[in-house]
Amino acid sequence: MARKNLLQGLMDEAKAGADTPAPSPAPSAATKPATPRYKKGAIGAVSQSIADLKSRSVSDIDVDLIDMAGNVDRLDHDEADHKALMQSIRDYGQQVPVLLRPNPENPGRFQVVYGRRRLRALKDLGIAAKALIRDLDDRELLIAQGQENTARKDLTFIERANFARQMRDAGYDRKVIGDALHVDKTVISRMLTVADLIPVELIEAIGPAPAVGRDRWLALSGLLEKTQMGAEEAVALISPKESSDQRFKSLLMQIEAKLAARAPSKPKKTPTAHPLKDAVGAEFGRVTWSGGKMVVTFKEETDGFDDWLLKNLSEIHQNWKNQSGE
């Protein structure tokens, strides 16, 4: 009987520990997951096994109990995709669970690790979320979020660059950022270069721009620098009615046009003319230079000189070359 009571007490305590998240310290890069009460021996092994089973089980969670957490990965909200996802969940249910962690600052609530689009659709449908719940510190949360994004392979260059910037600004080093995005330090440096050159509000106004890569974002940053255009002025040039790729292309063209308008125009060269006169000073023609070309114009009263010149021009040219030593 004593052994049965001991086992029952263990099961009750482990279950209570798994169902009721303990308060955690304020989030930081060094925060570690909560440590189970039992660490060693058979009791610790059983307790850990129950916790592991709990982390792999799917729970129904009220969406009103779920808060945002981590970094913002997507830059825009596609209403058509949102409605399509709602219809899919309405017809077939939520097939893929979201990942949550207990909210370290608000016991009884949860924070989303990934699955924001599904949660938005579930909230609008008024349906509880099917979720996996795991104890993750801030670092583990960001790595899990980044790895999920990498696995989907549908985040654009600027979304990944913006995600890397958020991690860097939160104090994470390049190794952690690389682990989260599954890229090396060289790629991270390129991403951060773009994210630092383009104001965040402008990136958000343009959106994900799936057809735009690093080089064109760098070209945009160069134009912004040349025109000394601030984020507010650039955002004002963007039309929300256009697609994200169109917004980028339109903004680039408008800035290029503004830059061209500021460039000093080249002064037009005035054509120079030289009169052709005979031995007594009477003008019988005119030579005009314009655009690198020489035009010879004769008056009507040349008495056939123009025809003679045309017939003998080759010989005249050869005589000139002989005199020039050519």
C-alpha cells in the first residue's frame, strides 16, 4: 500500500508540475528552462519521462490565453491567404499544431513560438488552438522560431534580414543568429548590412518583396543615401494598393527620377558657323559645325563650283594627305 501511495503521489505531483507552469525570471539570453524537482534516481527518471510525454502531447488552448513572443518574421498580412487558411481549417480542422511556451511573466497564459498565421485564423473562427507546449527560454524560443522559418523556406531575403536584425538588437551573437536561420556568418553579415541601411519603417511599408534580392535592396539604400531621402518621405511614395514587389519597383523608379531631376543639365553647344568667301570677299557659302559634324552649304550662284567640288573631293583629300605625310 505504501508503494502504491508513493507512486500515486509521484504521478499527481509530476502531472501538476507539467500542467501548471511555474513563474520564470524576466526574459534574458541567459535564462534557462525550469528544472524539475526530481533530478536523480528512479523518481527523477519517471518525472522526466512524464514531462517528455507531456511536451509531445497536443493540448487544446483557448486562443485568448496566447500572447505574442519572439521576433516578427513576416512583414505583411495577406488577406486572401488568411481567408483561404480559415476555410481550410473550417473544412478539415487544424491539422498542424502550433508551438507554445508558458508565459514566463504571466502564469496561466502562453506565448506563441511559431504558428502565428494559424492562431490568427483560429481566433477569427473562434476555435481553440491545438498546441504543443514546451518550456523554452528566450534563446531556445528564437532558435525554434528561426528553424521553423528555415524549414518552410518561404521567408524572403528581407524578412530573414529583418529577423536577423531583431536578434542582433536583442543581444544575441552571430552564432546564435546563424543557428536560428541556418546560415553562416558571412550571409548574416550581408543580411545585417541591408537591414541596417534601410529604415525599419520603410522595410515594413514595402513588405516582403519576394522577387527582390540583396543586390536590389542595396541599390535602394544607395539611392536613399544619394538623395538624402528620409524614411517618412520614402514611405509617402508607396501605394498600399500595389503588391509588395510593385511597391519596391515603383519606389526605386521614383527615387531614380528624383535623382535625375536634380542632376545639372549639360549646356547645349551653340552651332558655330564660318562663311566661305571668294577672292573679292563675296560670300558664296557657309561651313557649320554642330554635334561633331561639319556641314557645307553653298548659295545658288556658285556657277557650278559645288558640282566641281563634289567630283574632285577625293583628289583634294588625297592631296591633303600627301602634304600631311600620310
